[in-house]
Amino acid sequence: MTSTSEKTALKSVSAIIKDEKKMQEVVERLIDRGIPKDHISIIGRNFHAETRISGFVTKEDVILDGLATGAIFGSLFGSLLALLTGVGVLFIPFLGTVVAAGPLGAALLGAAGGALYGSLGAGIGSALIAMGMPEDKAAIYETRLKAGEFLLVAEVPQEQADEVVSLLESAGAEEVAITDMKIPRQPKGELADNEQISPEIRANLSDDAQKTFVDTYNRSFREANGKDNALTKAWDRVKQVFDRDEKGTYSRSKVRS
């Protein structure tokens, strides 16, 4: 399977997986078929890593905080969650505490903070509907999540969606569907304002820290050093100017001599 590209029309293929072991097998098969890790999202209530994390953490966070690279990320979150681009723990009304990984996790964290979808207050089903999931499927997925099962969403090229459906069904996935659901992401290029900071980053920054992040990110991006370097410089600047508060948010301005 060829990798996805920005110019390719994407569809969301969603499914219910009954247990974590089977979910890991499915995710590995998707990655082996060329689906990018940042196009795969999972949500569930019963991940083993739930008690060890809070908020939302990406591999970038781990690396930039100087903890280590993927090996430490894996030891923190377990082999399945370490396969994907981010891991978060959040409370969703009518569902409770869930672990979410991938771009959907980042989007839901933004929703929990009121930045993306006020509809999350009505439950995960409403948030999925707001992103384009059909109402009947959203209701089924919410019910199955409540029962302790897992939701997987893979964003794939339209012409390869049927192939991914077959892969999921052959692996024992249930309630498999192809939808037009669109998961919001941080835009490419410079950031127009604080709202364009990706949710997993924005959740860790106060308003002032967000402004510092955007200013530094855009200045670095204009220097043509690339997005990854701009991200690193923006984080470094935030840490130079702010300390974390009791909630772990960068909000306390450091006293300057």
C-alpha cells in the first residue's frame, strides 16, 4: 500500500476491536501496509497504561523534555500506545476516563478544553458526529466504548479504503465503516493564531505561553529551517520564559534578573 499524501482525498475507516491485544495486531498490520502512524487513532477505557499518564503527551514532548526517545516512550505507555503519535487521558461525560492516541486523541483533548467542539460535553458520540461521523455509527461506537471495547479510526486514501476494510474484517474487527469524518489538525506552515496550535501542545500552555509559542514558531519557520526545528525552538523559548504550575501548564513567568 502506498503512503498517503496531502493531495489525496482521505476517507476515515473506523471499527470496533474487542481487546487490546487484537488492537495492537491490527495497528501493526496497518503500519506494515503503509498507513502513516499519524493517520491512526485509537480510543479505549481499559488500556494498561491509563494509571501512569495524565493530560496528553506526544513523542515530541518526551524528546524535548530530555527524557529519551522512543524506547522511554514505549516504557511509559506500553508497546501499543507507543506505536502512535500521541497518548492522552481525558474524562468524557457519560463515558468516563479514556485513553486516546493519535490525532483523534489530540482533537478530543482540544474538545475537552472547549477549544474545538462544545458537543463533547454531550458525550463522545456528539464529538464524533461534529467531525463528520454518521449519527448511527457514532451511537454504536459510544455504546461499545462504554462496554470496554476499543475504537480505531484510520485515515486512508479513498481508493484504498476498501482494502483497509478487508484487512480490519479479516482481523475480526466489528462495525467497520467508511465515513467522511475529518479529524482536525494543526495547519501546515505558519500559525495564524493561538487556536492553530495543535491541541496536545495548546493544552500545556497558558494564553501568554501560547503567544510566545506562536511568535517563536513563526519566526523560526520563516527562517526556512523546517517545521520540526520551528517546533523545537518554540518549545525551548517557552521553557526559557515560563515555569510549569501545579497543573503542569507552562504559565508562570520566570523572574528575570
